[in-house]
Amino acid sequence: MLKTQFSSLLFALLASMSLAVSAAEVSADQVSPTETVQVAEAVKVNLNTADAATLERELLGIGQVKAEAIVAYRDEHGAFASVDELLEVKGIGEATLEKNREKLSIN
């Protein structure tokens, strides 16, 4: 009886280890090309050249009204000298800037 219990326990242990190893293995052909591209692409939005549609589409927390306000600010005051100048646009606060800082450029 002890031998049967030991055999069952050993079998269960080996089976679980085998499943864990096979679940952890992911070959390159199992990853789709679109997943790889999405990870590799980092979209930078140029505050001095982007139109309202691009700003709205690419930035978090920026809808049509705020995107148009950014373009209007740029038209009135000239090119942005820094990403932080975005805080001067009505409706853009610190939280919105920080959510998008890595996506923004001025050149």
C-alpha cells in the first residue's frame, strides 16, 4: 500500500512539473507579427506639427475639444518651446501631461 501511494505521489509530481515546463515555453512562431510590432512601435507626437485629429487619436485624455485647443494655442503663440508648455493650454493639467509625456516631442 505504501508503495502504491508513493508511486501515485511521484507520478503527480512529475506530471505537474512537465505541465509547468511546457506551459512556460513559448516559441517565436507562436507570437504573431502584429504583437511584435505593437511592442516595438513607440509613437511620438510632435506638438508643433500634429493636427487636432492626430492629437486626439494618439494622446490619452485628449478629446476633440482639447486637441483643437492645443492647435489654437500653437497658432496664437507659435511653436511650443517645451513639452511642459502644454500646461498653458486651457484644459490641460499635470495629470494629462504626465500620462502623455513619453509620447510627446517638440521637434
